[in-house]
Amino acid sequence: MTDPALYAPREPIFPRRVAGWFRTLKWWIMAVTLGIYYLTPWIRWDRGENLPDQAVLVDLAHRRFFFFWIEIWPHEFYFIAGMLIMAGIGLFLVTSALGRVWCGYACPQTVWTDLFILTERWIEGDRNARVKLHHADWSLRKMRLRLFKWAVWLGIGLLTGGAWVFYFTDAPSLLRDLMAFSAHPIAYGTIAVLTLTTFVFGGFMREQICIYACPWPRIQAAMVDQDTLTVGYRDWRGEPRAKGKTRSAATGDCIDCMACVNVCPMGIDIRDGQQMECITCALCIDACDDVMGKIGKPRGLIDYLSLSDEPMERAGATPRPIWRHILRPRTVLYSGLWAGFGALLVYGLFIRSDVELTVSPIRNPVYVTQSDGSIRNIYDVRLRNKIGQDREFHLSLTSEEVLRISLEGRGELQSLVVPADSTILQRVYITARPVDPAASAAQTELRIWAEHRGSGDRASRDTVFHGRVK
């Protein structure tokens, strides 16, 4: 006995065109998601003359992320981490409620595969025409159609890779550089890799990416339960199947027309039960409902079902309403966690200050004794200005003892100008005279303040002053 193969060569799938509520929903989601992806880098947002005017920008050179009015600095990466956590919890939520709806409607692999199938159908025809062309010998017509289709796919891949790099620098400037062949080689390399992967994944691998490369089909088993609504076949109503003249009062509603199979982008038969390959796109529902309407049978032979309702439906009872499946302890818990993380992120954005201050005492040496007997401590003060204009900040101290502050290279001045949307590092000296208690104390607590007197924005950090212990 031989072991089963872990990988099966791909058999091309030619989904038939279908119309219906779920297919329309998929068209809308595809249009919206692709529109967001391709157009977002071109949205302008005025932040002032010293900041980029691109609404969404991952500024790797300056290590910042801009999203409309929000600017995320490197030390604020917890905002990005929080959004990733929310995305994960959101995925758990929709999967536990409705199965793999993410895979069927919004996954990038699904969206671009739908787009590639759309162009393939436009060039080569619907299912029967494409099947016939696939099995036909190579001819001038077949070569012409294939080359044209591949050229369109490459164009889509090129737009996809090009749109991605526009998120990392000013889009209009990069486009001019790309057209003049003066852009950085990394930009061309990234576009080439993404063009190739989009072309291969959306044109030739398609469902194999979902089956072999994506881990989510395996993980989702832990996210669903008997109350999860997934696409299923009411075999108690459809069986036994029969076609045409062989139908009788004893046969089920299924006429074995294969419409559900012919529209499936994964090439499976939903009548065989739940399968890992099913992405819950619900196109089989549209196809079956159309056939049921034509033969005068009730719709819903294939529908969103839950395993917990199956015994009731087999017995002829009315299944529970959809909201009972959506609102249950697991989904309520996920919803609460998702909303909680969202509230924390929003709160964090609102309490952020436009000025930040960090203080690092220099400990080698801990203190310096000057010629007049006074004690001096040295600190590195890092001041960050998050506003899009230069601002002058005044540094001061709060302490129970008498201490003096001075800034290296600024004479008697206790203020410094921080350029717009940038950070500066300033060496600061704090001194205690010999007669001051801080000069002979082991430690004296103090607080360093930075204040912009025009707006009142201020920040502070606590530290200690080390004296000479006798």
C-alpha cells in the first residue's frame, strides 16, 4: 500500500459566470478593496510645508508612519501592534460567526483571482468556451488569445507592484522617477517581484495558494463550532438526485445539474459536505437558487447553515434565527476584546502630547567637582517636537533644593529651538553650589521641564541629582 500524495498536480478550473446576491456582493467588495489599494497613495493631505502631503505614507527614511492626521513615530509602534491585534481578533470574530467569509470575499488572493478570472472570461469566453480552448491544439487563434490574456495579467501585476511601492515614498515623485528610469533599483526590484508573484498566484496557482500555501484553512477549524454559519447542502431535501424524466415523487429537489460545481472557484462539490477547500464565497448558493427558481422549487437547497440546526431541519422544524447564531458567548467575547483594544488605541491617540522629553543621566563620572567647590551633574536630554513647524522650548527645574540648569553651547540661555517634526539631543548641566544641601546629599530628586510658552505644551521627566557624600 502506497502513501497518499501530499501534493496533487493542478487541474485547471474554469468557473462559470453566475448572477445573484452573493456574486453582486463580491463585485462590490472587489471594486472597493482594489480602489482603496490602487488609489490611496494618491490622496493628498496638507500637513504643512515641513511634512509630506501624502495621506498614507510609510516613511522608512525618517522611520514614521502617516495616516491622514495621525503620525506614528518608531517608539509608538504599539499603535501598529494594537491594530494588528484588532485585525486578528476581527478575523476570529467573523470566522466564528460566518466561517471563512474573509477568504471568500476580502482576502487579497481571492480578490485578485476574481479579477484575473474576470479578464480571462472577457478574453476567452465563459466556461464552455474556455474548456474547449484549453483542450484544443495550439493554433494561431489560441496563441493570440493566450498572449493577450497574459499581457493583461502582467499589466494588472505591474499596477499591483507599482501601487505597493507608492506607499513608501511620495507617489507623484516616484512615478516621475520610474518613468525616467532614475528611481532607486530597490523600487524596480520590488515592482518586478510583486508583478511576477501577482501574475503567477492570480493566473496559474489560484486555489493552490489557498490549499497548500495558506495556513488559515487549517487554523479555522479551531475558530468554528456547531453554531457557525457556513455554506452547506441540505441533503435531506435534495437527495436522492434525479434528472429529467427519471424524476418522481420520491426524488429530492436536486436535479444534479452541476451548476454549483461549475461556478465554484475551488472546483469542489459542496454536496459532498464541508471541505477544507471551501472558501465560503457562496457562489454555489446563487447558482442553485437560480436553478430552483427555474424548476419551481423553494430556494435554499444550498445555503448558509449551521450543524446545530440540522437535526431540527431534518425533522421539519423551523431553524433558529440568524441572530441566535451570530450573538453567542464566543462572538460576544471576541466583540468585547475587539472593541476594548479599539477604545484603548483611540484613547492613546487622544492623550498623546505634541512634545516628548527623555532624560538620560551621564554616570561616568556620576558628578563633577568644579574649581569653586560646586557639584555638577550631566544629562542628555532628548526633546521631540511633533508639530509641523519649528518651536522654541524653555527648560526648567522643579526641586526642593536650589539647583541651576545650563545648556551646553547656549551660554546663559535656557531655551532651544526644535525643528519641525524632529528630535534633538541636548547636553544639559545641573549645578549645586557648595552651600546648597544637594551638594552634599547622596541623591536629590528633581524634575526637568520643557515648555513651549506660546501654546503651553509641556513635558517633564523625573530624575535625580547626585551630590558629594562626605
